[in-house]
Amino acid sequence: MLTQRQKIAKLLDSPFEGERAAAQAALERTEAAPPPPGSPEWCAAMIEHKDMVTECAVRIDTPGLTADEVATIRRWARFVGKPWEDGAEELRRIHRQLMTEEQEQCLLPSMTKA
């Protein structure tokens, strides 16, 4: 039985560029160990993650979100989890999308006034 790291490492030999790049990124994520619990880095990461979950939950009714994205936000809002757990990357992507859309909406009124 292969471990998750061994399965990912096998994809590095893939003939497809996208699979190789995704496997390399996944290996880097598995090698990055979370900071020790209670350390200042751990506390800062947890606070930032909880704030991100809260910001996503507040904006859950944004019209551009798909059903899967809404489900992801709801799951994380119910169980905040930790920033290095599986699925956190997807939540970060959704958060970036929401923040980008919000910044664009803030810029639109100022451009029409000019």
C-alpha cells in the first residue's frame, strides 16, 4: 500500500506538464510542516485563518459563487479547522476571489464619478 507522498511522487514522472506541476506543488505542501501548537507563528496563522473563514461566511450570498463554493464556505464556517488542513487551499482561492470582486465593486463608483 502506497502512502500519499509516494502516490504524489509517482505523478512527477507523468508525461503531462500540468500533472507534474500539480504533483510538485502537492509535495511542497506535504513537506511544509505546520508550526508547533501554541507558538507565535501558529497563533498568527490560526487568527488569520479564522478571520478569512469569517469574511467568506459574511459574503456567502455573493451572486457569483457556485454551489460547491457555498458548500465549502459552509463546511469551514461550521468547523473552522486549521489553515494547513485539506481543503484550506480551496477556501483561500474562494477568499481571494471574493476580495477581488469586492475591490472591483468599490472601484466602479469612483470611476463613474470622474
